[in-house]
Amino acid sequence: MLAPVRIVLVGPPGSGKGTQGRIVAPRLGVPYLSTGEVLRAQISAGTDLGRRIADAVEGGDLVPDDLMLAVVAEALRAPERDGTVAGYVLDGFPRTCAQAEAIDRADSPVPPPDAVVQLAIPDDETHRRLARRAAVDGRVDDADPSVIDRRLRVYAEETQPLLDHYRRQGKLVTVDGDRPLDEVTAALLAALATGDEDA
Ligand code: AMP
């Protein structure tokens, strides 16, 4: 039997990581996990963790790396997943080089990805999509223009360097995310199948 696939989706806010992740994960037969969703659920539930991270999440800043690795390991080890981390489609983690390096380590509770998909979209499209999403989902971090700018800056500074990390490992594929949803899905699946760097 083939080993379960491990895919990481990387892209700025609004690039379609959640939309595409939820579509491709069941097709690949692995769980989809959005770290933003897990963190927002902790905040809504008023847990200790939720209280510690609320300011960062609502202000568009990153949650500390050590907390994130524990959150992801715990979420992927959920009982309904047999207590083991096998395959995954991760949306929103890793998001810093330190997080990527943490899951490269042999003793990491979360194994490293086989492939990393960059969903590329222009900044103005990001703003349009987040405005639409704010109206539908009511996410506080989508509604405030200064928080959106902060998230885009954090993406450029903290997350974009990840792309080089994975390019050096020969794991990066880039998919043009600025086109109709089903075309992005098809390109993403094709890129995973062929491993071509641009799709
Ligand atoms: P997202 O839903 O992926 O846009 O994430 C929403 C927010 O959750 C981010 O702006 C961060 O505050 C926090 N977050 C999600 N994933 C991570 C991560 N891997 N590292 C640090 N903070 C994260």
C-alpha cells in the first residue's frame, strides 16, 4: 500500500488554502487541518490556550512556534484518527522557518511534508477575497483593514522565507490561485502528481 501523503498549503490570507484543502484532502484520503480554525475554536471555547493566543490571532500576529507544534501534533493525533499522525493536508502550518525546521527533526511528533504547494495570488485579489469572506464568516481578522495589512506583512516577512526552505528540499510546487476554483483544484492535483515546480 502507498504511504499516506503529507501536503502543506502555503499562501497569503485569502489565497484559497482552506477551500482547496477541504476539496483535495478527501480525494487524497487524508485529514485536512487548518491551524487558524483550531486556534479560533480554542478562543471561542475560552480555554487557557484560547485566552493566551486571542490577542495574537485577532491582531494578525503569529502564535509562538512552540505552542503551534504542540497544537498541530495534538490535533492530528485525535482519537478518530487512530492516535497516529499519518497523512495530512495542512493549511496554515508551518508558517515560519522555525516551524518548518521543527517538523524536519527526526523526533518531531509531526512528520515533514512530502510536498508543499504555494498558492499564488496578487495582493489586490487578497483584499477583495477577504472583504467577501468578512461579510460571510464574520472573522474579526478579515474585517479590519489594519489587521489585514498586518497579516500580509507577517506573511511576507515570516512565511515567504519558508518557500526557499522547501524549494531547496525539492518539495515546492507553485500553483496559480487566481483563477476559477475548479481550475485551481485540477492544477493542484496535477502538480502533486507530476511534481512540476510551476502549475
Ligand atoms: P489563518 O486562519 O490560517 O489565516 O490563521 C489565523 C491566525 O491564526 C493567524 O493570523 C495567526 O494569528 C494564527 N496562526 C495560524 N496558524 C499559525 C501558525 N502556524 N503559526 C503561528 N500563528 C498561526
